[in-house]
Amino acid sequence: MSRIIMKFGGTSVADLKRIKIVAERVKNEVDLGNEVAVVVSAMAGTTDQLVKWVENASPNGASPNSASKDHDKEYDSVVAAGEQITSGLLALTLQNMGVEARSWLGWQVCFKTDGLHSSARIENIDTAKMDAALKAGTVCVMAGFQGVSEEGRITTLGRGGSDTSAVALAAALEADRCDIYTDVEGVYTTDPRIVPAAQKLEKITYEEMLEMASLGAKVLQTRSVAMAMNHKVRVQVLSSFTNKPGTMVVDEDEIVENKVVSGIAYANNEARLTITGVENTPGVASNVFSLLAEGNINVDMIIQNRSLDGKETDITFTVPELDLDKAQKILEEAEHISFRDLFTNKNVVKISVIGVGMRSHAGVAANMFKTLADKGINIQVISTSEIKISVLVDSAYTELAVRSLHTAFGLDAVE
Amino acid sequence: MSRIIMKFGGTSVADLKRIKIVAERVKNEVDLGNEVAVVVSAMAGTTDQLVKWVENASPNGASPNSASKDHDKEYDSVVAAGEQITSGLLALTLQNMGVEARSWLGWQVCFKTDGLHSSARIENIDTAKMDAALKAGTVCVMAGFQGVSEEGRITTLGRGGSDTSAVALAAALEADRCDIYTDVEGVYTTDPRIVPAAQKLEKITYEEMLEMASLGAKVLQTRSVAMAMNHKVRVQVLSSFTNKPGTMVVDEDEIVENKVVSGIAYANNEARLTITGVENTPGVASNVFSLLAEGNINVDMIIQNRSLDGKETDITFTVPELDLDKAQKILEEAEHISFRDLFTNKNVVKISVIGVGMRSHAGVAANMFKTLADKGINIQVISTSEIKISVLVDSAYTELAVRSLHTAFGLDAVE
């Protein structure tokens, strides 16, 4: 007997017919003798509708990042209704199939979060009651994405937060496995839409998954992977539309032999900024990035060129494409930063090769750069971590770059 | 400065445009220096949608009267989401107009109810926090219709329960007035669609309103009127679409001189059953009505004819039209009740004249029966209380009966 958390996203519970299919999957696990807790998102489209209503009701404070805490508290209370509905409907569907089930809302499990409404962080989960219910054989259907603050108001964990709810619940309930059902069959060596020879990975390490998630392979929410890693939660990513096993996200020591490179990721939602003629003295770069941080802009890749004369320098960096205009405005209006020109470019893509095996294998960067050079692809910016190398290239080369690297690192499926 | 509860039903908050209008009404009361708590229903249509989902998810236990408590707990959790959404949206709209506001859910105010899910009764309201918020000048927007059980599950008060939420909140917060906004301008002497000369009443007593409400004048939920009477809450019924004063529902001593008859009500959602050839011994009628009560069927008017031979009798009574088939089935399948024939008739209407003045005036019944006789309307069943006389007649005579009685009791407006 195992204790399993199953998480279903918005498309998996989009209507009553799909909820029925989900209920059957849950019943299968119950019939196998497992204790099952389920975490559900809102029906696909519901959250968008609720967010739209909130924005229309409150055009002055529409952004979830609004300074107005009062606004965000109401935002959370309205939007959390979506998961409340699906959790009840799934519990009912299960009951109707003869499976003991009940729904749980964030405040009912004491899913305690901080007070950072609309993007709250989980602090503590009091699972005593749910634990008892599971032991008594009841399927516990938890409304994902939501918690409760110290003050007793409903909080939400930010978009995609149901993955995090599931992993947090798995950690708190000491579950044997956390199955994240989604619309893909698992984690692939790269996007199968670009590389038909992409292979589903049987296992991937937390670290690799973390890089994959944050680099644009939209399978799991980054926060949930970090949480799984910290609490050693065994996560499985699998499809809610097929019955195939998915990809297990596990600790490195569970993987007997690592490939050097596990996957190729790409992210085309970044934009590049370059400022030229910046004074080359200590503190200038710090000024630039402090200002952007104050503006809540996440800077990703950074490169600073040493200038020939030693007096001036160029700084190039990337920001989320959505924040490009804001970043440009901040720099142009900054009084204590002077530069000659500011260039921007949205037609860029970040391509990354990822693999924990890199730690013990030299030559990955060389192989990557040579592969791209052979195809005539110019590298604009490079950034590296222990287990990944990312390059920024012209977005026109996205497919070519991903395919070439996939082949070069031996990831293509053998027919 | 007064403390006012304002309640808005589903049509008043049907969309964001109407919610804006509601917010403006609320702001007006705030600008007058009043402390304001608002109770809202779900957007018109939302509750129906949610109930439909619940029924489809759980065809085996669809009825809110289902024996399955588990089902009803989920029903409540799903359906309560509707009011959760409107309370947040109205709070946001108010904030956006510069009015301090926050939403409150049933469990956040400790709107404690019993565990009778889907038709729970309020036991206790812990208003300390809301009281403090009102004193601090915050508009409190309460999600109507919902509470929380001892067990910590969401409960609902039954359809139309938001009226009851509002009156209960008014009592607990010791409000000076509870304004129930609806789609009519107040309580009329009768249905203006039938009698154009019907007049809006400036005041009506709780007792009269109670009869009006339970007899089919669908203005206020019966339970809410009973609660207002018990707690002496001054209730005003008024339109959310005009700015006219409505009808005050008050204690009898606030009304200087009572008219003998205040209004004529009719209810065409009843059906008549007659069983003939019933053994005329003690306990037979009791058997019949015990069985129906066990089947959760509300019997309204009852008449028992003495038979000529003293051995057999006929019993005639009315039940809600919706329960007619069920009632018939119960009687036909009952083993210890024997009768010769069972007749049913859905084409009946109950017409009532209501007025606290009746207590001190004789002749109301005589006047009523003569008026109907003069028009050739046959009375099938009669029932009376201290302040009302009801008759059951063929539904074809509805308009004629109501109009004639309205004129006969001097209720027509003088042009």
C-alpha cells in the first residue's frame, strides 16, 4: 500500500466528462489499495474568467503585483472559488462511483501561507485531519492553488500554484509519490513539436528538471520542483489522456548512469538589451541592475564587454519580453546612469543544454559551440551553471539550433 | 449615524455593470455617515449553473434533500462559491471608488450553523471582528446564503437564504435597519401584474409579511421574516432599480391604524388531493399525515368531511405541486391506510386575505365568501389563522378572485 498524491490541471478537469475520467483514474489507485489525496486546479477557463472580472471591477488595481494589499486579498478570495468548485465536483463524482471522498479547501487543511496575496508562499500545513481521513480510506480532494493567511484570509500561490500545492501536500503527508497529470506524456529530451525524434525520459533529476522548468519546458512549475527537491518528494509527470508511465523526477542517486546531456530547452520569451558607452567604473553595473530589481524586473543573462580604451564599456542582458518596455523606460529615465546608446532586440531565443552528467564531463561547451558554429548560428550571449549551458541566438535559428544540438548530444531516438 | 445592512439579490449583482450600481448605492449610504454591511447573493444564473453541475456530477444523490450527508456537504461547498465571487467583486468595486471595503465569507464571520447541509439553520454569529471593522469605517461585504458547521465545513441556508443571512446579520450587529433590495418597489396590496390598482404599502407588520411571504408574494423569504420578527429587526423592502422608498416591515405597534385587510395573496403552486372512503376511526388522519411528513412533504390546507353513515370519511388536503406525484405514490403504497379512491387536481389556486386588523374586526370571512359567491366562484377548501383567511378555488378564477377581493376590501388605489 502506498500513499499517493495525484494532481490534475485545468484541462484535465475542464468539464464534467473529463472530471469523470479523472475520478476513474483516482478509483484505479484506490482499487490498488492505495491511500489517495488529489489536488485539482480550476476548470480550464474559469480562472481566466474570474481574473477578468476582478480586473474589470478594479481597473485601478488590476495587477496581481499591485501595491494595494486590499485589492489582492479580494483577488484571491474571488479566484480561489474556481478550485473550490472543482474539488467539490470531483468529490461528488467519486462518491457517485461508490468511492468515499471529501473535498478540502485551503483554510480547512490549514494550508498556512504568508500574507503575500496572489503569490503567497506556503509556511505550514496541518495535515492531522487529512492524514486521519486518508488512513480511514477516504479520498481527500484538495482545492489547489489556495491557502489561508495568519489573518484568516484566503491566499493564492500564483498562477500554476496547484503543482506547488500538490508537492507541498506530498511532503507534509509523507506521500510515496506525487503524480502530476498534465497534457504531455512526461518530460522529453526536447520539445517534440520541434524535434520529432525527441524521447520521453524515464527519469530526470530535480536539478535538471529545475533547469528545464525555468528554461521554458512548461511541464512543471519551477517552485514545485524546487520544493520537491528540498523535501525529496518523488514526482511523476504523466499524461491524463493516456495510460503510459510518465517521467519520474528523482534524486540524483536514483539514476544509475547519467547521460552527459539529458535535454535541450529553449525559451523565446526573453528580450535582449544592450547599453553602450557606459562609464567603466565600479558600481555602474550594480546601479543598473539595482534599478531594474526595484522595478521588479527579473534580469537573466548578463554580459559585460571590456572596452578597448578601458574607460567605457557595453552591458548586454536579457529580461522577460513582457518587461522590455518597462526596463527601457527605467534606464532612460534613470538620472545617475549615463550611456551612449540603448539597443533592444526581441528576436532572440535562449537555448540550453542541460545535464547533471556535465559536472564530470568536459567538452560539453565546446561541442555545443562547434555544433552551432557549423550551422552558421551566431552566439550573442552565453551563461552557464554547473549543470547547464545557455546561449542566446537569433530566434530565426530556434528549430535549427535545437535539432542540431539534440543530434549532436546523442539524444535522437533510434528508429 | 445609523448602522445599516443592505442586501442585494442575484439580479442586482447579475454582472459588473449592475455591481457598479450596487456599489454606488452603498457609497451613498457611506457618504451619509452610516456604517454599512452588505449581503450579496450570487450573480443571477451562477447558482443554477453550479447546482446543475452538482446534479450532473452526482445523479444518484442530486436532491438537496438527499439522505447522503456527504453529498450535501459537497453541494454546499460548490454552490457557496457563487456568493464568494460576488462578495469579492463588490468589495473590489467599492475599493476602486475610494470606499474602504472588504469581503467576508461565512466561515470568516463564524456564521455558525447546524450541520443540516443545503438547508442549515443559523446558530450563532461571532460579529466581533466585523463590528470592529464597521466602527473603523470599512464597508463589510458578506457572502450571503452560507455559513460554517461545527465540523468546519461550508453550509448553505437553502435557496433564497441570503435574505436570512441579511436579517441574521442585522440582528447580530444590532443594525438600525435591514434594507432588502429586490426587483420590486416594495410590498403591494396584491400582485400589480394582476391588479393594476394595487398599492405599495408604506408599512406592514411582521405577521402580515409572514403570511404574505409564505402565501406566495415572493418578496421576502419566509424564514427571514420570522427571524426579523423574533429579533425585532426593522426590514425595508425596496427596489434596486429606482430611488423610491420601499415598504417597512415593522412591529405592530409602529403602525398607528391598521386597515382591516392589508393585502390579497395568491399561490398557484399547490395541488389538491382527496382520498375517499377512508375508515372513520381515530388515528387514520394521523397515519396519513405522518406518512407524508416522513416523506418530507409539507401539507398545507386540510379538510375532513364527516360522512353520512358515520363509518367512512373523505380527506382533502393540499401539497406543493412539485410533491404531488410523490405524495400520491406514498399513499398508494401505504399498507395500513385503505381508501376507495384518490383524486388529484393541480388546477387550483390558494387565495388569501391578510391583515392584523382582522383580529378586532368581524365579518371579514363573510365579506370574502360573499364576494367570491357573487362572482360564481366555488370554494373548495377553507383555512384560517388569526390574521388571514385562505380559500382554495379553481385556478381559472385566479385573476377574477384577486381583483374582486382587492376591490371589496377597499384596497384599490384612488386615481
